[in-house]
Amino acid sequence: LKTISIAIDGPSGAGKSTLAKSVSKTLGYLYVDTGAIYRTIGYAAFSKGVDPKDGEAAAALLPELEIGLHYGEDGLQHMTLNGADVTDQIRLPEISLYASAVSAHPAVRAHLLEMQRKLARENNVVMDGRDIGTVVLPDATVKIFLTASVEERAMRRFRELEQRGTPESYEKVLEEMRQRDYNDSHRAAAPLKQAEDAVLLDTTELDFRQSEEAILRIIRERT
Ligand code: C5P
């Protein structure tokens, strides 16, 4: 029995997680947020005082980490680190840059590959990330590359942080967004890039509902 997998890749703040979550609910598929897994490692580095840019130090940390991914009664993906629920902590803005830095190391990426593939083997999934269509699930049923202008993505993240009660200035959010774009697309290991067989969807001019409809249309045409 073959499972169906929808790979959604793209830069930070393109709306991947919100859209993937909503689309997975409509389709009755499992939503897998792979960024949360990298964030969990970023959080581990942060809390242990490890320099996330140091590949050897990050690799040395891996055997000590027990990373758990499970779905709560709320249907949402929860992350645990050595048994402790870190779902909220990994969303802190400073963890974003830690996650981006640790995710550049090949040892970190290799460590997480099987965990992601297993989820897609055992479930119908909507999986979002940076390298799902290119590396993790090269045979995904449908691949979507979701993007929007960096200014629009920074504006969305700015509003989200404000709503969450952890506001930052727009300039700072934009600067961090640019830095993450650069890190994610210039690293040697699994850089962010559109898979050749992915459908490009630019949501700069689309609101949430329009983006969601566009994604569902792309999926329905191909499944
Ligand atoms: O998607 P999110 O912003 O939560 O991801 C945090 C960081 O994890 C990203 O900036 C990116 O560097 C990294 N990441 C990755 N590959 C993935 C998902 C996330 O390198 N598949």
C-alpha cells in the first residue's frame, strides 16, 4: 500500500506551516512540520551553550538528544527533547537563527532523514520544510514550492509575533528574514531550492483563503 505525500518547500514566512496545517486537515493527512525538528536541535544547542555554527560541536550533541515527535489530543504536532515538551520554547525568535545555523551541518541533516522518511512511509502526509521535494521525499506525490517577496514574508512574521505577544520591530524581522534566506539557500548541504518537478506558488498577492484554494487545486489535479 503506497502512501500519498505532499511536499511543501519554500523560504521562511511564506505561510508553509499555516497552509500545510489547514490543507492536511481538509485532506485528512498528517501534517509534519520538519522545521520544528530542526528547531528542537537548535533549542538544544541554545540551552547547552553550544555554538550552533560549530559543526563538530553540533554533531557531538546529537547522540545525547532524544527527539520525539507526537500528535496531541489537539491534533497538533508536539516536540519533546529528552522527554520534556519543548513545543512552545522552540518558537522563540532567537531559536530561529539557532535552527537555521544547526541545520546547515550535514551530520544534523543526516541524523533526521530517516525520522522524516518513516513518517511519510507510514502515513499520508503534508510535509513542509526546505528540502522535502529535493532530498527527503524525492518521490513525493505532489511537490509545491511556496514563496512570497521577502518584504511580505517579514510583514506576516511581524504581525504573527505581535499577535503572540512577543513583538519585534519590522526592520529587525526583515533583517533576520534576509539572513535566514541567505543561510538556507547558500549552505552546501541540502540548500533551499525548488525541485525541478515542483509547482511554484507565489502568495505575495494572495490572502490565506486564496493560497489555500490554490494549493488544494494543485493537489487535486495530481492525486
Ligand atoms: O520552517 P522553520 O522556520 O520553522 O524552520 C527553522 C529552520 O530550520 C529554517 O530556517 C531552516 O534553516 C531549517 N530547516 C531546514 N530544513 C527543513 C526545515 C527547516 O533546514 N526541512
